[in-house]
Amino acid sequence: MTEEASPTLAATASGTDAPADAQPPAEASVPGADPRAEQALSRRAPWTLQRRLIVTVVGITSLILVLVAVATSAILGQVLEAQLDAEVKAEQQSVEYMRPLLANGLTAEQILQQQPRQPGYFLAVQSLPGDPSAAVVDPSGDVIALTGDQITEISESLEGQRGQFVVTIDNLGTYRIEGVQVGGTVVIVGLSRAGISETLGRMLTTIALLTVGGLLLLSVATAWTIRRGLAPLRAVADTAARVSTQRLDQGEVSIAERVPVRQADPRTEVGRVGAALNTLLDHVDESLAARQRNEERMRSFVADASHELRTPLASIRGYSELSLTALSRGQDTALETTEASLERIQAQSLRMTSLVEDLLLLARLDEGQELVYGTVDLTRLAIDAVGDVRPTGPDHEWVLDVGDEPVLIAGDAGRLHQVAANLLANARTHTPAGTTVTVRVSREGRDAVLRVHDDGPGIDPSLKDDLFERFSRGDRSRARQTGGTGLGLSIARAIVDAHGGSIRVASAPGDTTFEVRLPARPADPTAS
């Protein structure tokens, strides 16, 4: 029967002194900050988003791969150690076959020569009394006897070990060993751990190569993906840079630059930036065009207003000079001439007053002023407006189409009458004699509707979009009969807007309708 025993080779432990902790080098004193160094640091180019993303992705991936390699190495090492331990246990059981050789007093070298073993096999034998012997089988299969110093080294390394016994032999490597007693002889068998080291080394080398290759491939793929993904941002920056070089402060300006459609896809996060910039540029372009139109209308208005004011002022000056001349000469007709001149001066003053009051009204409406609310009967207002315009347009046919029930609204009666009067005056002025103008008042749902329809030639399509703009005139001439100052319809729209309503026009040859829609006042005053 073979009995397991701990290695009993006489040995004395030999310790090695730990090196004294090295003192850290003293830190050099930091001198005062150099302004030039700070400026150089501030001029250092910041990292781009692409570089930061690549470094972050590669760094995190590298950390993960390193952790995986460490964990894999630890697990594989444990598996290999367990396998080696099982093999050593099996060799420990096979020592029984050496009993005849041990009884003959053979040394470890002689036993291995007579019973060849696998490369990396370790055998130590000590018979009492007698000197211990030990030998190993090298990788080439040759048996190498250990010297006395090596045996002593093994004995010393076994001092204090518990559990699994591992010894290191100079120039031969590390061995996992176990002892067993066969009769009066102590036998120690073991196997080399070189296979474990080689396996772990090959695995780590393979992981390192694959990691480096994978990281390079990942860097290239990440750089390409990020560069492609950030292409819309570069397109946005390039577009914004080109737009920034354009002069937008004067003259007719149009912004033609846009982010390419393929890089402004609103379905992607980055593409939404390009789409938003295109929308912004469209809005700015429209605003610049509107500004240009306003400037052109303003110039036209200045010319019109100057003419409108110049004519009465010239008349006033002429009639004043005529009156003064007649009075200075003592003519018999001086009184008669002066009276006629004063009448013309008064008429021209009224023209100027009307123009100034229209401008003042628009300004006050813009500020939310000038409205005095009360109950307004839109039916009665239409009747009065038609009655007022008939004497001024006898060559037109005026038709009223209203119901028996009054249409009541909450509003400023005077200003709403002005809206109706302006619409009727517009129809009278811009339609030929014989045109039929129909005024209708009705209630549609919660709205009161006033419509002015004529069967005249219609509105020029080029003027339709700007019809309600200030200073817009249907006739570019300055004739008193047709030109006007272009404030009538703009005043009408301003008044309607101030009442919370809307005004629009639909026009075709022979069929033009202006529609004013206002919130109607409920028939029952107590209704909410």
C-alpha cells in the first residue's frame, strides 16, 4: 500500500530582504506662470469632435478588450492549473510501479532511465539512511540529474508551503509536485508548469495581435463613419460661411445658398440641423424680399405723398400770391379774386388734412388705439355707405342685398363705416361707368360678413398679393381720379384686423368680390 506524505527533504528557509522603498523624487518648484506660455497654450488647437469621438470609442473598446483578456487569462490559468493538478495526482498514484526499483536502491536518474517518462517529469527519491537524489526529463526526452545545490534549493522552497506544492529549479523551470511514501522511501513526483506558461503566452500574444488589429480596423471604421455622419455639419458650416460673406444691409438681396438636400434630411439628427438652417435661410430670404418691397413701396409713397402735398401747397402759394397782387394793385375785382382764392386754399388744405389724418390713423391703429367699441348694426352701416357713395358715382349702378333682420356686431361704428366707404370708393374709382356694384350683408355662423361685388374688369394679378399693403396703388399714375395715395385698402385692413376680423379679395374679369368677415355679436345680449 502506498501512503501519501508531504515532502520531507531537510531544508532551511532562506528569506530575501525586500528592497527599501525608494523615495519619490522631489518635485521641482513651479515658477510663476509665463504669459507667453499661457498664450501658446491658449492658441493650441482644440480637439475636434471627430477626434474626441474616435479617442473615446477606441479607448473604451481597448479597456474592454484588456479586461476580457485579463479575465480570460485568469480563467484559462485556473483550468490549466486544475488539469495539471489532476495529472500530478495521477502520477502520484503510478509511483507504486516503481517499488521494485526503489527496493533496489536506485537513484531518481536511474529509475527514469529504466522507466522513461514524458518530458517535464520530475522525480526525487530519499531513502533512509541515504542521500536524496532527483532528476527531470527535459523537453527533448533526456534525463537530467539534479545537483546537490538544486536539491537543497528545492528543500528550502518547500519550507512553509501548504496545499499545492510548487518549486522552481534554476535553468529548468517551475514544477508542480506531490510526495508519497513507499515503504521506507519518500518519493516526490511532479510535472513542469512550462505548458501552462506557454499556453497563456500564446493566448495573450494572439489576443494582443487581434486587439491591435481590431483597434486599427475600429479606428478606421469609426473615423469613416463619424466623418460621413458629420458631413452635414460641415455642409452647414460651409453654407453659413458663404452666407456670412454676402452683403445684406442694402439693395436688393437674395440668399441663394442652401445646404444640399442629401445633407439636410430631417429624418436624421444631424440632417435636422441642415434642414433647420435651410428653413432659416428661406425665412431670411423672404424677409429680405419683403423689406425690399417695403422700401420700394416707401419710395413710391414718398413720391406720391410729395406730389399730393406739393400740388395743394403750390395751389395755396399761387392763390395767395394772386390775392396779394390783386389787393396791392387795388383792382375792382380784388374782393372777388380773394374770395375765390381762399376757397381754393381751403380745398387744398382739406386734401392735405385728409392725407395726414389717414397716416395718423394707420399709426394709431398699429398702436391699438383709435377704436371706441359699441353695438354696430352692420346692415344699417351698409345702407348708409351706399347712400353716401351714390351721389359721387351716378354713372354706376348700386345694389343693396341685405336681410330684414339686423346684423349686430361689437365694434367701432365710425371706423367700420370707413371700411365700407373705402371699399365702395375703391369700386367706384377703379371700374368703368355702367359697372354694377352690389353690397351684401349676412350672418354666417358666428361671423358677420360684408361683401362688395362688382362686375368690372377685375384686378391685375400682379397687384393682388400687395393689394392691402400700405402705399400700394392700382394705378401707378398720380391722377386724382385713379391714382390716390394707396392708403384706402390698407386702412380698411388695419381697421378689420383691429376688430379681430379678416379681409380678402377674389377677382376675375367680370367678378371681383371684397369680403370682410367680423366676429358677430350674439342676438341675445345676455348670451355668453
